[in-house]
Amino acid sequence: MKIENKTIFMGDDTLKSRHAEGNNKDKTQSTKALSGVAFKENLDPIVQKKKKARQQAIKIIGDAFKNETKLDMEQEERRQRLKELEAEIGEYKEAIRNIENERADLRNLYEVPEGSDEENDLRLLEREVEKEMRFKGKVVVFSREELERLDEIHKKGLSEYQERSLEMKKSEKFYNDGAFDDEREFRIVKETLTQTKLERLKYHPMLDAREKADAVLDAASDEILGMLFEEGKEHVDEELEEKVEEVKEQKEEKEEFEERIEKAKERKEDERKLTEEILEGVSGLQANSADLSNAQDQVKEMLNNLKILEEDIKGAAVDEEV
């Protein structure tokens, strides 16, 4: 049975998928690391204090800037409104002038001379129209003589010229009232614009906001210094406790070592006493040669005991040097 060699081809999609998985793993690890840093920062009261103070300072300055920007926009809107009102007032007054020109042409058409009784009566009738139609801005008051003259005019009847001219006069009301309203609004807006400008010169909102923001940051700095002082104090207290514990341990080790030295001294004294006993025993053995063999055995046993004591003493001496 023959086995053919085959090559497994991985297309671009497969390769891209594997690279993507690798990149995703790296991103995940990086995200976890960042999350861990953020988690630690959230637990750090000093970091939180700095962050909160910075946010408060930014908000104070931001609010002041927002208010100033709002006032600037309102002032600009007022200036634009003044321009619009000026244009409208001009249009209204232009319309009134056109009507007055048409009335003048009408007078010329009827060949009514200025200063004539018909023209003077028309002027009195115009005022009556303004009063009856309540033209804005027109204050009309008649004297007794004028009221009597008006009564005579109406009884006699108006001329065709007077009737046509008064109809044209009545059409002026719309433009007259429009101009009056716009002029009143113009005065109000202009006064508001001027007063606001003067009031803003008395105060310095952005400078005041900056000082408040600096005060917040300074207060936060003082609190942070206090926190760091307390933290350092706690750290020093912990180190002091560790030193005390270390001294206690050293003291206990020293006491234990001194105890071992005392025991070694006691053993050394035992050795001395044992040596004296051996010497006395040897002297006795010399007197009695019959017991020589037993004496030799006793001496060996004593020497063995001495060897053990010697090793203990050496060990104690080494410990003392250490």
C-alpha cells in the first residue's frame, strides 16, 4: 500500500483568522492589564482625591466659560436684532413716505393749494382719523374750537379729495404701528445691550473661576499631604514593630546561647573531676598489679567518656564564636 505525500493548503481566510485570534489574545491581555491598573487606581484614595479635585476644577472653569459664552451669544443676538429692527423701521417709514407722496400727488391732481381751507380742514380730519383708529404713538387732543370745526365739516360733508386722501391716510396705520413697535423694541434691546456690557465690566467670571479652581486644587493638595503623612507614619510604626520583634528574637537567641555555654562549663567541670578520679584510680592500680587488667578496661571507658565531653565542649566553643 503506497501512501502519497499531500500538502494541506491554508487559504488567506484561514491565515487571517489565525492572525486575528492572536491579535485578539494580545488585545485581551492588554485590556486585562489596563483594567488591573484602573482597578488599583480606583482603590487608591490619593489617586481618587486628585481625580475628584481635578474634575471639580474643570467643572468650575467649564461652567464659567459656558456662562460667558452664553452671554456672548446673547449679546450677539441683541446686536443682530438691532440691525433687523433698523431695517424693518426703515421699510415701514419708507412705506409711509410713499403714501404721503401719493397724497401730495392727489392734492396736485385736484389742484388744492396748501394753506387753503380745504387743506386745513383735511389736516384736522387726519388727526381725527389717528385718534379714532388709535394710531400708536399719536396723542391727539382737540380744543373746543377744533371740535366745533369738525362738527361743521361733517355736517357740510367732505370733498372727494378729502375722502380719497383720508382713505390713503388710514392705510398708513399698519406701517405706523409697525414702526412704533419696532422702535420701542429697539430702545429696549439697545438699553439691555448697553447695561449688560457695563455690568460685565464690573465682574471677572473667568478670573474668579480660576481662583476657585486653584483653591479646590490647593485644598486637595493639603489633604493629600495629610494622607501621605498618615500613611508614612503608619509605615514607620510597622517598621518599628518589626525592629522590636527582631531585638526580642536576638535577645532570646542570646539567652539560649548563654544557657548552652553554662552547660558546656558544667561538662568541663565534670571532665576535670573525672580526670582526677582516673588519676587516683591509676595510682591505686599501681599498688595492686593483680587488678591491672580490670583497671585498663576502666581507663578505656573513662577515656571514651572524656572524648564525648571534649566533643561537646568543642561544639559549644564553635557556637560561642558564631
